[in-house]
Amino acid sequence: PCAEYWFGTDNLGRDYWCQVWYAAQVSIKLALVVAIGEAIVGVAIGCLWGYVRWLDRPLTELYNVINNIPTVIYMTLVALIVGQGFGIMATAMIAIGWLVMARNVRNLVLMYRDREYNLASRCLGTPVWRVLVKNIFPYLISVIILRLALSIPGTIALESTLSYLGLGVQAPNPSIGMLLSDGQKVLLDYPSQLVFPGVIIVLLMLAFNLLGNGLRDAFNPSLRQ
């Protein structure tokens, strides 16, 4: 590191500052895609899971089966069998990451499903989708926003772990995990190449966690009464 190259250069003389922030951009894009996908799938399944009684047992069994699969082993099998890439990683993470969102939404739907105004709506013949959207969904916003914000740092951490192991996003799309893997190889000679990507991961995760807590409080209907 010097005045001209703040993070130094790599073994080919390329500016490490640009590499770190471009890699962070790739990781954040992946995390945003996964977070939005998990929210859409998780909210849809969670609402049906909590509101439609006969779906409770099969969806609970599905949740238990998927939840018992270790995430790292699952992602490793996907990388080895299907392949590696941005789209494959995003799809695989969404396929297993909707569980937390669906469980939280399901628990809230169970709380509000049999409230007096919802019972009255059902007696009047209001469609299920309208009851969910008008009567129940406003109480889910705070949980959805929180899970969205918390999913982003979790995805960044998982992607970094997989890329560090050589199972994540591959070149020419660098990621923080790839930089950590490369920095680990030259740790004794150039520790800055491992320290700077590690610091960026910590700052990103801290920022999104604080953002999630703030948005949760802002969108929580109970705090505005």
C-alpha cells in the first residue's frame, strides 16, 4: 500500500483497491438477487403454510427435510454436479434459503389468521388472497424487511466461504471469497491482501445488519400506535 495504490497491487501489478471493490460489487449483486428471491418464495409459501390448514403438515415435513441438509454440503454438491456460476449459485441459494422467511411468515399468519376481523371477512365470503393482502400482509412487512436485510450479509458470508474453497463464483467475475483465497496464499509476505478483503466483509455485514434493525423499527406497525 502507498499513496498511489491505497491497497497495494497484486502479483501482476494491478490496483488491489479496484479489485476489492469490484469483487464487493459482485458479492452484493448476488446477495441482493438471493434476498429478493428468498423473500418472494418465502412469503408466498409462508402465507399458504400458515393460512391453509391442510397444507400445514406437508409443508412442515418439507421444511424439516430441507432444513436438515447442511448448507455448505448442499452448495458443494450443487457446484460439483450442476456447475459454478452466478446464476447457478443464486438459484441454489434461493432453493434452500427461503426456509427462514417462510417459517417467520407462517408463525405471524397463524397469529393473525383467526382474529375477529379476519373471521368476519371469511364469513362475508372475502377471497383468501384479499384477506392475506389487506388484513395480514401489513403486519408482515417488518419481518420481511428484517429478513431481507439479514439475508444479504448471510449470503455474502456463504458466497465468500464457497469462493474461498474454490466452489463459488469463478473468474472473470471476482468475489471477496476469491480474493481471500488468493490472499491466504501470500499471507506471510503480503498480509494486506488478506486483511483488506476481510475488513470489507466485516463492514458490509455490519452495515446491512444495522440497516435491517433500523428498517424493522421503521416498518413495525406496533411501534406507531
